[in-house]
Amino acid sequence: MPAANSAAREMPARALSIARGNHLLSSLPEDEYQRISPHLRHTLLHAKQMLQRQRHPIQQIVFPLAGMCSAVKTTDDGHAIELLGIGREGAVGACVAWGQADAPTDVVVQIADDGALSLSVDVFKAEAQRGGALADVMSDYCRLWTLQLMQAAACNALHSAEKRCCRWLLTTHDRMQAPSFPITQELLAIALGVRRPTVTLVMAELHRDGVVTYGRGRMTIVDRAALLERSCECYAVLSQSR
């Protein structure tokens, strides 16, 4: 993760009280966690930071502690769309558990918060050879991520921009665990795979109806129940599988 290392300060994770903020790491048995904890590094993240580059070797597995990252697929003609978000429930680079050496997508930090814990691929491979719980946890997460990806692909193909926007806002709200979070129309356009004028129209309608407020790059969920009514069924499906 060269881009992250050049821009962020790192320190041993065991010196930090936040060391088990990631759900995958917190699910490990205590003895397994204690064995890998000296190899974890706390990394401070910033918005728009590239954690993983499409078709580049995966060097580190990154476990977000808060905030949100986006797995983004970019085509050769420059069009981009977010496939799925990754927060404290998951890991960037988890596909190494299935033998993937190169990153299938870009992964960009969209909302930075408490940073992340990173683990080198070499350490993970050594753990996998031991047959420890970490490899099983990561493999299970990859299976879940694949199911979520199938649902998200169907959603992107079949549902309107408004419904998908409401689904995205709900999942981001869940990850942030706060009614207000930073967001840009550029980010939403990439997340939905649409042009910015479409995002402007959708957001204007949600704002007019009192569902959200938006200004100065910050979104506030005002009426979550109304957002749920406007979202497609994919939100419930993706929430159940997280």
C-alpha cells in the first residue's frame, strides 16, 4: 500500500486502545489476535487516499476502524462506479485469502475517521499456512462479499438512481453511526455510476421533501424512515448479509 505509507503515520497497534475496532479482527480468538497484534500497524487515513490500485499487487490487508472506503471499478474509457463500500465490518485486500495476488479494483477512502490497521500480505500468508482462525475469518468474509457484490450488481442494473442513492445513504449512515457525514456530489456520482446532474436532481428532491439536508459537502439524514421507504429492497438484503 505505497500510497498510504507515503501519506500516513504508522505505529505499533498494540500501543493503541482502538486495536480491536475492526469486526473481523475482533472476531478472532484471543490467542490468535495476540499472535498477530505485533504485526499490525495503525495507519491514519485521509479522504480520497488510494489504498489499492486496480491490477497492482496487493501488498497489505487494511482493516478499517471507522469511516468508509469504496471499491471502485474503472473501465478503459474512464467511466467508474462503486461496487461496494468497505467499513469496519470488513477489510481491503481480503481477496488474498482466495489466492488473489493483484487488486481487482481501486479502493479509495471516501470518509476518513479513526484510520485503519494494516497487516502485510507476507504475515497473512504465514498465518494461513499455520491454519489459524485469521485465514478462515478472511475466507468467510470473501464469500459474504461475493454475495453482496451479486446483489449490488443487480441493484445497479435494475433500480433507479433515486432508489440506489437512498440505499447508499442508508448503508453509509449505518457505517458512520451518526446522522451527519461528509460527502460530495462527485462521490455520489461515482457510487451510483451516473453523471453529476443526475445526482443534483435526486438530492434536490430528497432535500425538498425533508428527507435529508445537504450543504458545504456534508449530508444529514433527517427522516430515515422516509429514506427506507424510497430505497429498493437491496438495502435490507445487503444489511442482513453484513
